[in-house]
Amino acid sequence: MKNTLLALAGLALSAGAASAEVTGRTVDGFTLSHERRISASADAVFAAIGRPGAWWSDAHTWSGSAANISVDLSPGGCWCEALEGGGVKHAEAVLVWPARRMVRFEAPFGPLQGMTTNALLTMTWADAPDGGRLLKWSFVVSGPGTGALADPVDAVLGEQFNRLAGRLQSD
């Protein structure tokens, strides 16, 4: 990626009504939790997850354009980015269950890809008691020394979460 996650440690996020935090951290792992109320329908959420080019930041791509990112929302499907003369697999769908409003990816994004890690990104969207939906992301990472990356990874994933949630607020 053009900018490594470590260089983004000081990035400030505009969370708005979002809840985002590092909910667990050890030397060898961390858990991130992001949550935000949205107004979009459950079907719109699922569809938007499959179109990251509409909400992922260009700054956090290898190609410089989120339009080059595609997500195949089927088990084993690729969260891939087309590159000039090649491509990169950012994540793989391991659970796709729209009836339960859940998708999960093995997702060693950015510098995690070059480390011995397990990284699971789970996205859910449940009905809120007073209408709308509650969009949640949970990112669980384990591997030697990965705990030191919790804050910069949270900054980058939090930005993407907020971009998706913002889009779903206006849909």
C-alpha cells in the first residue's frame, strides 16, 4: 500500500455517532469493535458490502483507486484489487449469510499480510429496537507482535467503517 498503517497512527477519525475502539490487546493480538446506527435496509447493507469501490478510501489501496476493488460475496470469494498487470487478494469470504445479516472475511489487510497472522473481519447488521439498523464490525487479529499494530489498524479500518456507514445513512 502507498501508505503503511504505521504511518497512520496519528490519524484522527470523525466518528460522529459511531462507537469505535480497541476492545482487546495483547502483545500477540487485538480486537477492534465498530458500531453505528444506520437507516439503510438490510438488503442495501448487504449490497453495499459487495461494492467497496463506492465507500473504501482510495488512499488505502495499492492501485490508488478504490474503483479497482471488488468483493465476491460467496464462500471462498475474493476481496481483490486489480493492479496494472496483476492484482492483490486482500481478504477471502469465509461466511456469507445474508439471512442472518452477517459476513465474515479472513482479512490480513495491509502490513498484516506480510506477517504470520490470523485476521477475521466480521460484519453484522441487526434491526435496532427503535427502527433502522445497527451496523457492527469486529476485527480480531492474532499473531506474533501484532498487538503493536492495534491503533494504526483501528484508524484505517475505522475510516472505512465510517465511510460505509455514512453511505448507508444516506441510502
